[in-house]
Amino acid sequence: MKAALCLEPGRLEIVDRPAPSAPPAGHARLAVSHVGICGTDYHIFEGKHPFLEYPRVMGHEISATVIETGDGVDLTAGTRVIVNPYLACGTCVACRQDKQNCCTAIKVLGVHTDGAMCEEIIVPASNLYPAGDLSAEAAATVEFLAIGAHAVRRSMALNHSRTLVIGAGPIGLGTAIFARLAGHDVTLLDTSEERLQMAATRLGFDKGILADEHVETAVTETSSGDGFDTVFDATGYKPSMEKAFRFVAHGGALVLVSVVKEDITFSDPEFHKREMMLIGSRNATRVDFDHVRASIEAGKVPIEALITHRTTLDNLAQDLPRWAREKAGLIKALVKISG
């Protein structure tokens, strides 16, 4: 039997489950090492996720080690891997264009199907990428950082672009880091003075705007009256996403990194007079995972500054509910499963 953290809305429980059987062809059985906790996991715990059925084993930011493989898999036991949690069909219109991140039938580990808050899982080998020289902890951060890297790549913004990232949570900070690596001049905007200060002291983002009643004036002043060439919204909050249109410079782009269930509305005259681009960014691809891994290996990503909280599988049932309420000082929490 193998331990797993099983979730009903608002209730977490360690349960014993049968160990996975031998992996089928094209798959690998993995010993899970570390799992990151993201905003989606907190929403799942609180019963707020609209597309999830309970009970569910969460966990989609994963580092692991190969135990055994099925036929046709070119990975050896003991290989440390990063797991791409987006399970694609491989045949739809998106997959045929190598855009498995927006597969029409996508299933995400820990959301649509059970994830990695457990000792062992079986995953398609095509979703496993060698961890290289990354530590097990660093490998578990690659997925959430890849979302930001993908958004920056989707933006098609030029070097020296004046960039505004709205939302200084983990996804927003990951976006800001990879925008900075792409040569952008990055400003953060958030409702929390504490988060902006933490981004400045821990990550070096000293340009910050507080989202208060004076936010539009502050955006205008910070951008010399022009607006920002590129705006990323990583809030998952409908009013913020709608207001973000007004922060974009003429000829600029708005990238929606987050997603909400409701419709987003905007002024068509304001949109057209700017000749702005509106870009959706979903998940990430192998290119983004590789870019993140190489950037971490090169010392360009401050992993230790991003990881602020740590726990174990045994203690997670107590820690996750507390962190869902107490967000002060929290950027990224990691769960050690084994190793």
C-alpha cells in the first residue's frame, strides 16, 4: 500500500491506496519527490474549483524519480525527472500543431485526474523531462515558472518593452522573472503592499504600484503617460482583468495569464484606437519547461527566494488549511513526499 493525501471539500486525509501496477507501454512509474502547492490547490481545497470532482488527490507541480518503465520508453530507473502535468490527447487540432498545452481534451494531473500528493504515480513518458542538474526542490518549481515563461513568449514583446505584471502571486512573479530575463523593464501591480515589498526585497523588483483608488493615476505617471507596452494579468479576478485594458499603450498587448469562469467585457473603441493585441496564455509547452530548467541551471532564477514554506506529506493536512488562510510571507510552498 502507498500513502496519498485525499481531498474532499474542506477536508484532507491521508489514506492508503494500492501501489501502482506495472506501467503500460509508453508510461513510467515514478517515486514522487517534491510537489509544489499553487493557487489552484487552495481553490480546490476550499471547494471553489468549477471543473473538479471530489474526492481528488491534488498535486501538479512535480519532481520525481523513475522506478520502472513500460515498453517503448527510453528512460532508465533512477532518472530524476520534471513532470509536465498536462495530459493531452495527441490527435486534436491543437496537438497536431504541437500545442498540447491547449489540447481540446486536456486533463491536468491533480485537477481532472488524481495528481502527485502521493508516494507513486504512473505518467506517460512523453510528459517527463530530465531534471538535469536541478535539485529535487528546484525541479518541482519548473511547472509554475513555465507558465510565466510561456506567457512572456506568447506576448511577442520586444527587448526593453515597458511591462506591467498585475498580480504578485507565484504566477505573476514567475511571469515577472521571465519578462526581466527577456530584457523587459518590469513594474509590478498588486493590492498588497506586503507582497510588493517582498517582491522588492527578495526578488529585486523595486518598481511597484499599489492597486488602490489612485491606481490609474499611478499607472499613468509610472509609464510617462503612455501606458505599458505589454501588460500581463495574473490575478484570476474579473474586475482586474477588465481594468487592465486601460493600462495598455497604443500598439501594445494585454496577455491574460489567469482564467476566470465569467465573461470578460471591454470597450471596443478603446481596444481599437490602441490597435492593441489581446492574447490568451494557457499552461506551457516543452519549449517553456526547457527554458526554465536552463535558466535555473544558469543561476538566473532565485529559487531559494521563491520557496518560502516547506512541509511533508504527513503534515500537509494541517499546513495547507493554515496557509490557505494565512498568506503573509507566502510565495511558494513545497511538500516533500520522499527522498
